[in-house]
Amino acid sequence: MSKQVTRHGQPWSMFLRSRRSLGLCLLLGLILTTGCGGGKSGSGTTVTGKVTLEGQPVNGIVHFVHATAPEATAPSGPDGSYTMINPPLGQVKVLVKAMPGAAAPGAATPKGSPELPSMSGTSTAQGVAPPAKYGNPATSDLTYEVKAGKQTFDIPLKR
């Protein structure tokens, strides 16, 4: 009488088949997540610049939207400067959105809120919010060609 070699109560061939299937699934997952190379982020690529609205620094969030790669974002500080690390390479649509909770320029104060005293110069020290048209892909006319390496891209906005 011959004994069949088993692993955890299953025939050894069944165990090997399940490991082989698992390995193939992992390999397929790796291939699918790496994509075909178009629009991949540039390792070591950095885009820096300054976002301004009619000469005043913009405090917001810069978005680089690629047709086939994940969107890259970077905040712009109160002085308008931003640094985008490893953005997708190639042509991108550029959006500049207001920081969450920030009012758009010219937005009315909600009814019943207390009036805050005017502090001359605070908009420059804090940065101004970008116009809403730059936060929408359909209305933003900003584009940029991201190349590998370090580069500078200043973003002058208009009302």
C-alpha cells in the first residue's frame, strides 16, 4: 500500500498548484499597477515655483493632472511658493485650488457674522485665494510639460 505525500491534509500537488496560482496573481497585480510607462512619475523629478495673482502670492493647492497617471498635488505657502515632488512626466493640466475652508476672493461674509477689522497688508502676508476658474479642469487654461529632473514653473494667475 502506497502512502500519498500530503501537506496539511491535502495532496502535495494541490498545495503546489495553489502556491503557483498565488504567485501568478501577485505577478499579474504587479504588472497592472506599474502600467505601460506613459505618464509615470519621474523619480527624482521636482517642479518648484511661485503662484501669484496679479503680483500677490497665492496660498492654495497646486494640482498636476495627467491624462493617464495619478494626480499630483502640492500646497503653495503664504508666499506663493510650492514644490511638487515626483509629478507625472509629460503634458499636465494645472489647477490651483483654494485651501479648504478659505474664502474665494470677493466672497461675501455670511449674514450675521461679525465684521473683522481691516488689517492692511494681511493678504500679502497670508497669501490670497486663487480665482475659482483655476480649480476646475474645464475652465483652467493652465498646462505644463513636466520633464525629468529639477525645473521651475511659476504660475501667474489672472482674475
